[in-house]
Amino acid sequence: MTVLLSSLLLANAVWNVIVWPQFIKRVAKDARARDEHGKATPFLIVHIVLVSISLALAAASAVAGVIGLLNA
């Protein structure tokens, strides 16, 4: 793996770690996130799943990027 591709993977990981937690905070404050009893709605659940997947992919990108740089 080239240094350029490894750097791109690391940049992707950093971007996701910066952006997604802020996004989920805004979603959690949205009126559609909870019903009148305070229970999480499908709106919130879907967004939590999406953010979780994105952060897992960010972790995988970070690992692959570091491995790529160490082997370059």
C-alpha cells in the first residue's frame, strides 16, 4: 500500500471521528428522536446504527492506514 493511500485512509478515519459524534448529538436533540413517553423512535435508532457503522469503518480505516504506513 502506498503512503498516499495510507494517508487517505487515516484522513478518512479522522474525518469520521470528528463529524459523526457531532451529528448524533444533533440528532439526539431533535424532536423526532423520542416519542411522548421518552422512548427512542426509529428515527433515532436508525441514526445510531448509521453512526456506529461509520465509526467502525473509521476504526478499520485507521488500522489499515497505520499498517500501510508502517509497511511503506
